[in-house]
Amino acid sequence: MAKFLCKCGHVIYDQTDQIPYKGYYIPDTAIERLSDVLCKSVDTLIDAVGLGKKEEWIEQNYSKEAWALQLRNSDLIHDLLTRELLTCTSDVFNCENCGRILLQQGPENRFKTYIEEPDH
């Protein structure tokens, strides 16, 4: 996604990392599956490293390209975490102009908007 329009007319950009008005949410229904997948993936990596089969593990889980074989264990774990998180998270944005919260609906770039209700 590159940019989209808030209902107030403000253009929201999503063209880089470390955006202060962007976040992610994970549905409660995905937490247990995410935890199980991550633990299993990290366990298989640790086991492979301990058995001297890291290269085989990388080839099975990534590719046979030379760059993949150069990755440190922490790089592989980071990649596992990122890959799994992206499968179950949705984007959330906070419009810097009007304060609306925009929650991604499904895998497409459709959003529901929410705005703060005034205190009475």
C-alpha cells in the first residue's frame, strides 16, 4: 500500500518503515496459533543447529541461495517472527489530522474508521 485518503480528506502515507501513526493488531483468535507456529519453528532451528544441520534447515525453510546460508541464527529467528506475524496481523492507522483510527478489514486494503466520541 502506498497511500490512501482518510474520511477527513487527509492523505495517509504507508511508504516506509517506522511510521509513528501506523501499528498492527492481532485478533485474539490468532494468538495461540501464532505462538504454536513460532515455538515450533524456533525449536526446529535450534535442533538443527545443535545437530549441525543448519544448512539443511535453511534449504528446507527458505531456499538454496547462497545469501540465505550466510544468515545468523538471530536473523533467521527475526525472519520467522516477521513472516508469521504478517500472516495474522492487520494494519491500524491513526490519522494525524482528525485523530480517526482506521482498522484494516481482511487482507485487502479496506478500512473501517472510528472517531473519538466527545465527553459529555
